[in-house]
Amino acid sequence: MAKYDQGGGCSCGLYLECECLSQTQSDGSRTHEGEVFVFSSNEAGRHEKGAALTAKEVYGAHNGIGYGECGQSFAIPIKDEKLKVLPLNKIEEYIDKFLKWAANHPDTKYFVTVIGCGLAGYHPEDIAPMFINSPSNVRLSDNFQYFIDKNKRKEY
């Protein structure tokens, strides 16, 4: 397993040319070797489209598991069991549970995709703020990190 580099690069220092990098996300960000792939799910655990399908095919997600870690993936529901989009406050509850999980598993590295910003129709500015206090072992997709960095600059 590659050592996690908080600077956004990989353990070998080659960054974008590195073989440690794998799945490219819609915003251009990529997972690093050994990271748990955090993706949008639904409460029924049907992983049929988008990042959920990638999680099932590449990272070991199982159908029927709508929330939590499975294989090298972690599901966060953004839709209910009937595939209706969840309200932001419910999604935030799931994200808070995930962040507590990640904080209690500091030796595991997590890569958060742009959850809720595909099939659910939310935008990074809706979801990214929910990750503002992520533990250091959680790495956000480029779109989420950009939004957080941009808003931190406004605070000064």
C-alpha cells in the first residue's frame, strides 16, 4: 500500500505520471493506491450507475449495502430506497457518520468522490461544506477541495 502524501501527490513523488494513481473522476481527480473509494449510494444499496457502479466493479462494493465500508469502498447514501434524492440535511447526517468513522480509523485513507453531484443533481457548493472538518485521512475530490479552499480564503 502506498504511503499517503498530504500534499496531494503519491508516495513515489511522480504525481500524475505515477502508477499509484488509478480511477479518474469526472472532475479530473484520481484515487491513489490503497485509498478507500467513498461514493454516492442509495439506501437500498443498488450500485448500478455512476461512481456506485465503479465502486462495485473496481472497489468491491456489494449490492444491498447502501451505507458503510465494503471491500475498498465506502457508500454514502444520497438517495432513499426508492431512489428519490435525499434532502441535504439527511445527506449531512450520513456524511457526519462517515467522518466519525474515518476519524476512528486513522490508519485507513479515504478518497471522497463528488458525491451527490451526479445523478442526484446537487452541486459541489451544496455538499463540499459538509466535509470542511474532515480528518486528515480523508482526501476530497478536486471539485470539493477547490470549493473548501476558496471559501477558507474568504474567511481571512
